[in-house]
Amino acid sequence: MTEAANTVFHAGTIALLGRPNVGKSTLLNALVGTKLSITSRKPQTTRYRIQGIANRTDAQFVFVDTPGFQTRFRSALNSAMNRGIQIAQEEVDVLVVVIEAGRFDTADRDIVSRMAKVGKPLILAVNKSDRIRPPEMLPFLREVSQAAGFDAIVPISAQKRKGLDALLKAIRPYLPAQSALHAEDALTDRSERFLAAEFLREKLFRTLGDEVPYGVSTVIEKFEESPRLYRIFAGILVDKEPHKAIVIGKQGEQLKRIATAARLDMERMFGRKVHLEVWVKVRHGWQDDSEFVKSLGYD
């Protein structure tokens, strides 16, 4: 009997946790091998929990990307995001806290402390490890190892896709011995409609200034499918009238650039042509409207 035949298959769920902008979404995309979770340099880019599925011959890893812990502002939106984090940590099999190499501040320590109390396998992924020199890495790893009883500490670089196999190897023993949770060709639990809205929101975050994105959301109002073409009708929600003009830009050029970039992402993901129509609406105070936030699909 071959070694492969003797291998016990493992499958389970893993939460990616950490403060904003440590690279959780980039890590999810690198592990899955395709873009699922949107990224930008701005905090609050990730607002929803999204699963990314990485299949290997001996295991299925179902990663759950979560928003960064929201502590700066209090709103119905931020409360919903924090509930999503709470649900994720309660439902998964393994917790992976992501930090940046060379930086372990009060926010990181607080998250590690909270996760250590959950009572689940706890792994520390030290992202962006390529940015500091090896002589500096060892003292840093010794420092962070004292923060909790980690089951493993793994230096990685999500952007350069380094250390990912070591991270999977560290996670696998803590997943239940069971058959796959999803079909072998599955990539995520989210629909194409959801991904379309997220790709559009990413372009808003990447294009607009620092103030506007936090008052912006996106909705797909109609999603028409045919074998060769998706016709997608999307709305951009802003909470202030001046922001509408900023999003649209002079003679509509800004909105056109945003929509074009989002459409190209959609076509790459969906594998077919996309006809995308986008318009901008003002909805004052939508972030503080708990019922409306819920209608957008937040927990």
C-alpha cells in the first residue's frame, strides 16, 4: 500500500484574524490561488467574512477572511463587522492571527490575548517577513512567542507567496480527520453577484481619497447571466452629497475609470464578457442604519 493510501484526509475551517492592514486578504488570495477578497491600503477594505477554499491531496483548508477588529468608530456597520469576527472565531476549527514582521503593538497583543482565551488551536502568521533582515527576525520571533502559548509561529510573505506551504503544514494537524467540506473545484462560499459588488468597492477604495471610502458601499441591483455575457447593474452608495460628485468626477471620468477597472476584474474572475452599468446614489447615514446594514448582507 502506498504512503498516499495511508494518509488520513483532514478538512476544516480556519479564521484569519488580526488588526486592519496586516495582509489577511492578500494571504487568503495567495492560499487559494485566485483573487477572492478585495485589497487596498485603506483600513476597513474587508467588511464581510468570506471563505476561500484551498484543496490539497491530503486536506481541504477552508479559510475565513475577516474584517480587521474595529475599535476607532462606533456605528451599525462597525458593530456588524465585529459580530462577523466573533462568529468566525466561534465556528472555526483553528485560529490564525496575522501580524506584520517587526511590528507587535498594543492592538496586536490585545487580539492575541483575546484569541488565546477562545480555547482553540492558535497559530501566529508573521506576514511581510521578507521586509526585515534575518538577524532581526529571530529576536522578534522570541518576543512574540511570549505573548501566548502558540501552537505554531510561521514567518510568511503573502505578497511573494513564501512560507505558505509551511503555514498549511502547521495548520493541518489541527483540522478534523474527515472528508472534504466542499466540492473539489469550489473556491468560495460567496456568489458571483457578491464578488461583483466587492470588486467594484475595491476600485472605489483604491481610487478615492482617504475620507470618501468609509462612507461608500456597493449593491448589485440586477445580475443577468447568459453563456457568453453577464449584464450587471450596480449602485454605489455614498452618505454625503459632495461625495457623489467626487465619485463621478469631472464629466463622469472618475466613475468611468472605476467601472472599467471593476469590469476587467469581473471578466477575469467569471471567464466571460461583462456589461457593467454603474450609478451613484446618496443615502444619508446608511452606516448607522442597522436594518439597512443588515440588508447589505452583513451579519
